[in-house]
Amino acid sequence: MNAHIMQDAQQVAMSFLIRQASLIEPTVYAIRYQDIQYPSLIPVDTSAPEWIQSVTYFSMDSVGQAQWFNGNAHDVPKVELTREKFETTVSMAAIGYGYNLEELGTAQLLGMNLSNDKASTARRVAEEKIDQVAFIGDTGKGFSGLVNASTPTATTAPADGTGSATTFVSKTPDQILRDINGQLTGIFTGTLGAEIADTLLLPYSVLLDLSTRRIDAVNQTTILEWIERNNIYTRTTGGALTIRGVFGYLDTAGASGTKRMVAYRRSPEVLKMHMPMPFRFLPAWQTGPIKFDVPGIFRLGGVDIRRPKSVRYLDGI
């Protein structure tokens, strides 16, 4: 008799949890985390089949230029594409939440809905993991991220700040703008004028310094405001250069653990992160006599930089 009572209680609790999950999960999926930055800074590709084991992509470069041509000639100048094949593996990660029979029974007794706190925390932990992989990869999986890939050009800032320093905090506004424009134009010249960076990532501490330091004692314009108006991308295209501060990932990404700046064109043609299976919750299931879990899973690979010349690093800032 007691076994039947326990079984009935378990079935009622499971039914209650399933109904509650159907209410909780749409709310959790709709949450936007402002400090999770990968969705706005790295194109995400979810087009591959959910259970695919790897994604093949090609890094491309082009050579060739137009020449004057005689209409009677046959040797039309042609462009050539160099393609290097890469393959990135796709791995699965998991995080979920759960309740025990007492928690479910108490909620039923009081006629209360379950809080979405556990579910939203699980999703946030998943987003934090994806954010980390997107920016710095995962050495255990062989993934590289946006800020530490091996294929982009990496240079060191000129050591002409106060005391021959390379860091922005020791440099004048003119020197900082020169260093930033150098990276933007480096991409422009490296792609023979085909591309120019539209996005600039800085360590958060550097962005904070630029946003609070004035041009001089008289001018109330900050260095950041001055850069936003006078960078070569804005001067060339008329568009606004996206400048973002990234917390943590760039502080030691440069050579010898120095701070790094990243300039790139934010386009799927240049880079993308493969996520065949975005985070999702699986159906609730009973994992013990009085335990009920709701697993969450997602599958992703590292960041593929398809056009390395459209991404540049500046270290020692």
C-alpha cells in the first residue's frame, strides 16, 4: 500500500513538473543577458544538422587585378582564389536543474507555480560557457576564439608612450588614434582595399580610461569621443565604428600576457561560430526515488576565422 501511495505521489509530482516546465521555459528562453556579448559581436551559424560531428570550412584569399584590355586579345586577366581547408569539431555540453518530491509537493499543496530561478540560472550558465568559448575557445577541445586565434596578424603597439611604454594609458590622444587607425588601415591594405574593420574590441579597463580621460584640460571631449569621430573607418564610410569593451578576455590575450586590442569586420564572410544545437531543455525525468531533473544541452564548435586578413590584433596596449 505504501508503495502504491509513493508511486502515485511520484506520478502526480512528475505531471505537475511537466506542466510547470511548459510555463517556465518560454520565459527563460526570452531572457536577454546584457553582459553576454557573443551574440552581438560574433555571427552565429545554426544551419548545420543538430547532431553533426564536425563542420568543414575554407579560409579564402584572392589575388588578381583588372588590366587595360584590347578587344581583339584573348588573355583576359582573371582573379584566383586560394582556399585552405579546415575542419572544426562540434561538442556537446550540458547543464540543467531539478527538484525533489518535497519541493514539488509543497508547491502543489499551496497552489503555487514553481519559480523560474533554477531554469534561468541554468540557461545563464550555458550562455556564459558559450560566451567563453566564443572569445577564448577551449584548449581541451582544440577550439580557438575570436581573441586568441593563430591565423590573424598580431602586432605590438609602438613603444613611444611616456617612458617608452606601449600602453594606451601612457600615450597621448594622437598616439592612441594612430595605433587604432593603424589596425583599421592594416586590414584595408592587407585585403588590397577590399575590406576595412568596422568593429574594435578593447579590454574593459582601457575603454574605461578612454571614456573618462579628456583630450586636454580645456577641451571637455573624451579621448573615446574623439576617436569615434576621427577613426579612419568613420571617415571613409560615414558609418559608426563599433567600439566595445570586453571584460576579462582581452586583459592577458596578447604576447607575454599583455592586453590586446582586436579589430575586425563583423560579418559571417569573415568569421562565424558554429552552433548546430542552441541551448534547449529536454523533457523532465525522474532520476531517483524523490528526485526529478530537467536536463539542458547545447552543441557548438569554436570560432572559425574564414578571412584571417580581416582580423588584426594589437598587443601591449
